[in-house]
Amino acid sequence: MLPIDDHDHDDLQVAHDDDDAAELVPLDDESEQLILLEDEAISETATEPTARTERVPAPASPAIELTDADAIDDPHDANESPGVSDRDPLAADDFAETDPSTLVSRKRKRGFSLFGSGNKKRRGHRWDSPLMLVGGGGLLILLIVGFVLYLWIFSDSGDERFNVAEEHYRQQSYSNAIEAYDRYLSKFPNHAKVSLARVRRGMARLRQAAEGASDWTRPLSVAQEILPTIRAESAFSEARPELSTLLPDIYRGLVDQAKRAEGSDTQTALLQNAKEARQLIDNSEYLPSSLLQPQLIRIEEVEDDITLLERDINRDNELATTIERIRKATETSDTAAAYEFRNELLRQYPGLRRNAQLQDVVAGITAKERDKVSVSDTVQSSTVDDRPPIARRQAIFAASEGSTDDRLSHRSVFVLIDGALYGLRATDGQLQWRRWVGFQTTLHPLSATTANGDDAILLDQLHKEVIRLDGATGKLQWRFPTPSATTSPVLAADKLYLVNHEKQMLELDATTGQQRRIVNVPLPIPAPPCVGDQVLYLLGEHSSLYALDAHTLACSEVLYLGHAAGTINTPPVLAGGLLFICENAGPDFSLLHVVATDSSGLKLGKVGDPIRLEGQVTRAPVVDGRRVIVTTDLGATHVFQVDPADNESPFREVAATRATATQPSSIYVLARGSRIWSADYRLTSYVLQTSRGQLSSAQIDFDGDAFVAPLTLYGDVLLSIRRPKRSTSTMVVATNVAENANARNASKPIWQTELASPSSGFLTIDRTRKSLVYLTANGNLWEVTSDVWQRGVANAPISKGRVAGNGWSHAIALEDDSAVLTSEPPSAELLIYDPKSPSMRLRSSELKVGDETLSCLPMAFSRYLVACVPTGQVQLVDPQTGQPKVLPFQPALAAGDRVHWIQPTITDRQNLQFAVADASGHVYRLAIRAKPQPHLAVDREQDLSLELAAGLATVGNTIWAVQRLPDADTMLSLDKTTLQPTDSIALNSRVVWGPTLVGGNVLIATDTSELCAFKDQGKMWTSKLHGTSLASPPLARNGELIVASREGIFWRIDPASGASIPWDGNASPPQDVFDAGQPLGSAMLTAASRLWFTGTDGTLFELELAEPASLQAAVEDGS
């Protein structure tokens, strides 16, 4: 080691002291960084020679190698920089130029410098190592980086804050979402998504209020508070899809809450809130139409609920008001006003009918009603004189066959069919008499048994009177006027009870028809009374059941039943002391009320709740001993057994069948013992098996036939009345139903009678036999002789032909006095009347034309028929054989085409020419040509290119046709030779009959009830019909036309002018028309001074016309 002198030691000591001083100076981070920079600058300056420093080269000396141990043991550098040892550390110059802090820095720099002039610098303080300095700087950098990382890790951004809040919102954690949005908006008020955050925060508050809400007024108030504050936000569009469901939810919630609320005030307030919610929905700023449209169905449903709820609120208010009004009216015994208050309320709110409060207050009215029932001994006599007959003579027709049953002697069968009442002899079914009572009469007759037989009692609703007729002859016994009667009479011994619209029940003497007493009740009476041994039971239109003393008719008791107006169609029935009352409470169900009585028929009380039945009850329940059978119009049948000894269960259901019909029908039921018959569209016989609780079907007869009247049981003989399927007439059948009857023969009738068949339109004179020949629609041919006129009835036709599908409806007269009968719609099936064949005047035939149907009715052409077939052929056919006489005419058609021909017309009888046209306007004039072989050839044709309807008719040189236009028809005239149109006449109506040639005029009838006449020169006149339509074609007679309407009115017309001619100028006053008093059938015939016409049921009438004396004499002597 090198020796160190004292100077060096001093120098080192100073440096050491300086270092110690430097170590004691406290420095912060920024100062330390500044000092390091300054040290660096000073170090660079110190390496440069100053003016006062003289550099002396260091003497050469051997290299000294210091070990690591030496460097550590000696805190000082072994070799200093050149010139340093020569300097005076206390020189004034140095101190003058350097402040103490610089000095400290310099000393540090000197020790820190790693590179010098190539010689190793002297080391300073032991902590002044370069390694330590580099490590400290690195540590400082790491601390800074760590701080930045800490801020980066533990300090989030605005996007992160927003996303956290959004996640809470998506998870429906609305409380957390609101809090997160608040923090976000507070920390990042200028972030890009603050508008959406405000919108989301508002929606979160709204959803928080609506989620699981039971009180929907809070979500409404939040919506009203929030929405105005966020609707101006640029991001508000993000809320609209949510609002499109949320606002309707609030709307629905408020209405549902109102429905559950108690008290009309609360409900009204909630409905007002709902209307405020609807205002929010209707605000287009909140919900544009594109978002509102999918919600309209929901909104409409809510609106419907609001309407119903408002109705209910009003109903409750009206109920309270009405109850108070009823109480006041009841207190003053004004039961009529009290009931009117009730009815007025129920007309507006029918659902209140079973309201307990209303029932209680109405029961109070019922208690007052007993005093309102009064009885008056008002005597009024009946009339024994009948109305004059409408015609000089009449004949009715029925075809009876079978045997005679003496068990039914002196009995009669009364049948009401389509406005006519018939009397038949029960022993053999022979028709006895007929009386017209009008289509208005729908209530079936009663049978009143006397010592001499049965009489018929009927409410004649046409003439508004009750009548009693002798059962054997139909002669009037008496008639009593009942202008307001509504229900069928009830016969009890020698008394007849009848109710009317005037809140009255009349008591008549059944033998004389004299009125004895009148019972006045406070309510209209919808059904006949139920007559018991001591009490009559009468139902009011609603609410009340009256019990009247059978002897005095005074009201003994009134029971509040609670039925509604318009629900009672049948009278009560009494069995074993129980009343069974049927109420048609709904459109497809009914309620059966059971009311108990005591031994005197009073102390009325309901037995249990009403029993619900499938369907409505339109026929009175049937009572057989202590059994009651109730049948509904849907086919449900219930059998009840009454047990008066059982106080707890006085009746029970022993058998039932479910409703099987889908449409209501009229079902007639009859019972005896264990057998029950039911008739609707078949006759079904049941056996009641009470042990098994069921009705077993034993037999079905006449399946498909329609039964039109109640079943009747005379001993072991069952009488039924039905209309067979595909028939125009009605069958009355007597069947043996005795227990020991052979099952195979049980349905075989004792006798059967076919009656009430309408006319076919065929009525002619058989001059050889000096009689009328008449054919009814069922194919029966009748010869009307003087004997038939005298008896007024014929029970056996002279010939029976085959029945057409819908009945024979059109008669076509041929030149050889024969006639052909056809049906509607036109078909190839014919019925031929041939007067030259006495043994077989009627026979069936069929046209061999290659098709079962025809386009129009056949037309008579000499002794043949012109038949137009849809396949296009027009054929001339012999009706006797059905075979074509010549080859047919066939227009050119495309494959598969069919032709709609209209009615043809004869244009030239002498030259055997006729015209035919189709609906599209092709008109052909056809003639018979012999070569090359007989055929129908086109003589002329014309394409009018317009729609034709109805048919053609020829008068003079003109063919008249009907042109069909969209709004009305036009009469089109064609030249018979050229077939060219010559004129058209607008009708402003539709043609419903014709054109037909009658008495030199072509006539048509229109849907405006007008009769128009046309000739060669055009339209001649128009005459108003006395009715809606023609009954049959007008008859030309002695320079006049006789016209008849379906309504039964006859009148005469001048064929030249259309002016009316008095029907009977000799009458006083003159009679312009004749009223037959009933609707007419389709047959009408005149000869000399006689006019024959038919009724709708085929009855034939003879009327005498006023004629000059010379003509009358000719008629009398037969010439």
C-alpha cells in the first residue's frame, strides 16, 4: 500500500467531514432529483481545467491491485483524481464560487463518477456505491409504476361504471341499478352515456314501483313524475319499447284493482287513475303509433272491462236507488209502481235478477200482492151463431185405410194442421169435417168428453175467440170473444179457465161458453193455470206464484219464486202435493223449481235449489200418477218420482237421458206406467227401469218423419200425427200399444189417414161423367161428384199415383184432353192423367232424354212435350212412352258445357214452330223437318248477347222476353220472324211470374205486386195486385180476367184497359173484391157461372158468380 502523508490525510478528513455533512442534509424526492441534475452539471464542469488549476502529471508508480477486501476495509479511494491533492480545500476562491449545497453535491458527484481520465476514481462514503445509486433509482421507478398500477387497478373508468349499472338493470335489480346510475352520474357527469343513464335510472324507478305491485296508483304517480323529466333526453327513444308494455300494464293493473275494490267511490277513483294512465299511453312522445299498434288488442280489452265496470258501478248506484223507490212504493201499497221500478232496473241490468238485496225487497212486494188480487162476478154470454160459409159448397179430401176398432166408438180425433182444424172418427180414421182457424192459431185443441162423444175446444187466434165444436160434425156449439187471450184454455170438469194480456183469468162455463167470473192480478199471466182439487196455481209474468181458492177464486197465498219476465212458457204441474215449475232461464238451459204444499194445497215453500236442465222446456211436463217427466227441446228427459211421506226428500230423479240434439225441436211426450213415448223426428218407445235408473229404448218407428201434434192415448190405442219425409201431406195414425201386443206388429197401424195435401194445380171437368176431376200434390186423383159435394168430404181417391220428390205442382194440358203433371224443380219424372183409360186414369212415366233434370218445365206442343235438357238438347217427346218423336236439336257446345234454357213459346201452331232461348241470349226458332229423317231444325237464330230470364211468350207477331239487368228487369220485344229486338220497356222491378199468354195478353207479375199486360204494340196496362203474389194464373172468362192472390182475394179486370170490374155489382153496396177468408192453393177453374178454387190444404170450394139469366139457365140444364 502507498504511504499517505499528512496533507493527504487532512484532505481526506475534510472530504469525510463533507460527506458526513451531506448525509445529514434531509432531502425530499423532488429536491433529490434536482440535486442529482445539478451534481451532473457540476461534475461536467469540474472535469474541465480552471484558470487557477494546474494539472501536474502523476508520477509513474507501479500498478497497485486492490482486492475487494481492501476496497471494503478502506472507506476512502486509494487513488484520487490528479490535482486534487494539491488543492487547498479551504481556498477562498472555491468557497466564493460554490454554495454549501453545491459543495455537498460535488462531493457526491466525485464519489459517484464511474468514468474519468482512465484512472480509477476515489470512492466516497460506503453508501455512495454506483450499484446502490442505480438500485435506488430503479426502486423509485418501480414505486412510481406501482402507484400508477394501483390507480389503474383500483380506480375504474366511466364506461365501467355505466356497464355495472346496466348489468344491474338487466338483472332486474332495480335498487342496485338506481344506486349505480347515481354514482356514475355523480363521478362522470360529462361521460358520453349520461343521457341514457338518466333514462335508465328513471325507468328503473318506474319498474321498481310496478314490479309485483298490488297498488297500481304508485306506478302511475311514478310514471307521471318521471316521464316528463326524461322525455327531453336524447336517449329517451331507448325507453319507448319498454313503455309500450309497461304503460299498458299499469293501465290493466289499475282496472283490475278497481274490479277487486269494494265501494263504488274507490272504484270510481281507480277508474279515473286508469284514464290518466290511458293519457300517458296516448301521448305520442311516449308511445309512437308503431309501438302502440301491437298493444291495441290489450288496450281494447281493458276498455271493455272499464265499460263493464262503469256499468257495474252505475248498476250498484241504480240498485240502491231502485231499492229505496220500491220500499216507498210498497209502503203505499202501490205494487204496480214497485214492480215497474224493478222491471225498469232489470231491463237495464238483467244480471241483478238474483241479487239478494233486490229479492228481499221484491219479496215485500209479493206480500202486498195478495191484497191486489180481486175477483169480479162479471157474467157475459157466448154466441151460438156461426159465421156464414165463404163458398156455396166445399169438399175436403183424405185417404183413409185400415180396419175399425170398436174400442174407440163415440170418440173423435182432433187435428190442427197449418191453420185448419180437422175432426176424424176415432174408430176408423175417416175424415168428418174441417174448419179454417188461420195460421195464427198454433195452440192444439182440447177434447171435452160428453155422453154423446167428444167435442173440440179451441182458441181460434184468427178470429180471437174460444170455440166449442161438435166432435162428430164440426158444428159450432158456442163461441166466446177473447180479444187478448194468449194461452190455451184449461178444462176442469164443467169449467174452462183462460188467461189474457189484460192480467186476467176468465172462468167460463164449458158447456154453454158463458163467462162466470174474472180474476184480476197485478201482473201479466204467461201460462195457463194449474188446477188442483182445492187450489188453482197461477204464475205471474215474473217473481210471483199465486194460489187461488178453487171455489171462490180468492187469492189465498202468494209465493216469491223469483223467475224473470219472459222465462215461463208452460204451466205448473202438480204431482203428490209438489208443484213443478219450469223456467227457461238461459238460451240453452232451464231451471226446474219444486214447490211444496200442505194437504190443503197451501203453505207454499221451495224445496231445495232449482235444478238445471239442458235445453229449454217448451212443452208442459207430463204427469203420470206420482211421476213427472220433463223433456227439453234439446232432447234431455228427466223422470222424477214424488214421495210425499218423505219430508226430507219428497222427490227424487229416477232416470234421465242427456240432451242429444244440437238444434232445438218440438218434442211431444206421453207416459203410462213404465212406458214412455217421445215423438220429434221419430217415435221412440222407452221402458222405465227404476231399479237401474235408466230409460231403455224399446222401439223406434217412423224415423225421419216430423211429428206435429201431441200424442194421445185412448185406452191401448196411441194416436200420433206426423208429416212423413218427402211428403206434402200429414198422416194420422192409430196404433195398438197394449202390453200384450205382438212386438213385431206393435208399429202396424190399426188405421191411418192421409190428409191436408195441397193442390197440384190440376183441376178439370170430366164432361162424360159430369164431374170435376182433381189431383192433389200427393198424387191422389179425386172425382168430385154431387155426392161428394153433398157430404162435403171424400175419404177414398179414385186413383193413387206415385208421389214425386216435392209433390206434383204443375199441370200441363195436352190437346187430347190428357194432362201431364210435373214437379219443382223440373225433372224427367211425370204423372199422366188419361181420361180415356177409366181403369188407369193415372200412370207414371219418365222422359228418356238422357238426364234426370230439365232446364225448365216441359211445354205442351200438340200431343207432345218439348223438353229442354241442360246438356243442350231440345227434344220433342211423346209423354205416353217417354221416347223422343224426332231427332233433337243440339247447339254447338264446348266439352262439358251445360245450357240453362228458359221457358219456350209456340210461335206457329199450324207450321209446328216454336222458339227457345238460353239465359245468355241465344234465341232459336225451331221447326220439325221430315228429311232426311224427322228432326228439330233451326229455322232462325239470333244472338242477343244479353241475359234472359223467366221465359218467352208470343202474342201476334211479337215474342216477349225478360231481360235481366243488375237492378231491375226489362221487357224485351222480338220480331217473331227475324228474332230481332224491336222494343224494350223498363220495369223498375223483378218478374216473379210469367210471361204467360192469357186471354190475348202477355201477362207478368212483379215483386212490387203489380200485374202488367203486353201486346204487339207494347205495354198495355198495369194493375195493382190485392195481395203479394198470384195464387194461380188468371182466368180469361167472358171478356174479363178473374185474378186471385195467395192471400185469398178475388177480383175482376178488364183485359183491354186493366180497369177493375166490380165483383158483384148486384150487392149492396157493390162488392169490388171477394175475400175467401183464407189463403188459396194453386188450382182455379171457371165454367159458366161457377168458380172453383182450392185452399192451401187442398180443400175445394165452389163459388157462384153473378151472371145474366140466360147464361144461368144454360148452366142449370147442363148445356
